[in-house]
Amino acid sequence: MWNKDRESRYAITLSPDKLENFDRRRSAWFETPEQVRRAQRWGARKKKLLAWVQVQMEARLTVRERHCIALYYFEDLTYRQIGERTETNASSAYRAVVRGLRKLRQAAAEDESWKKY
């Protein structure tokens, strides 16, 4: 019996002339030059905003609050997982994140330099 591996089982072979006639604008990953420029501008803006947030986190948050926020937002952990990693319970992790976010909102209200980005 003929046995194909899993990857090649669903492979489709096309001749190069078929690909030349394929309209790339209809593909799922096609972006217009304007969409690419807009995404690049947003990426540059996001980089500056994240730098502002990092400075504010260092200046205003406790080590525990910074750690819990980083785990929640940058590593996508749940409060229960954060609690396990920090050797506390989920409600303590939740309170640390909420306190840290409250401080960051206060920083944004006091220092509006982030709006220029």
C-alpha cells in the first residue's frame, strides 16, 4: 500500500504557468502599498508607546506589579498561572495587575507626552 507522510498528503502541485496567471490581489495575504505604509507607521508609533509604558512601569510600579503585568500582557498567562509562577494565589495576582494598571492610568493622565506618538 502506498503511504504518504502527513505534510505531502495535502500538497497540491502546480505548474509555473498556472502561478503566473494567478491574481495576487485576490490572495488572503495581499496588502496594497498604502496598507503596508500604514502598518509601518503604526508599528513605529506602537514602539514609542511601549517605550513610554516601560519607563512609567519602572518609575511608578513595584517589582511585583511590573512582574504580574508583564506575565499577564506579554506572556498571556492567566491570573491562576501568574499566581503559581509567583507563588501566590490568583486573587493576589489580579490585585497586583489592577493596582499597576491604575498607576499607569494615573501616569497617563499626569504626563500627556505619550499623546504625541
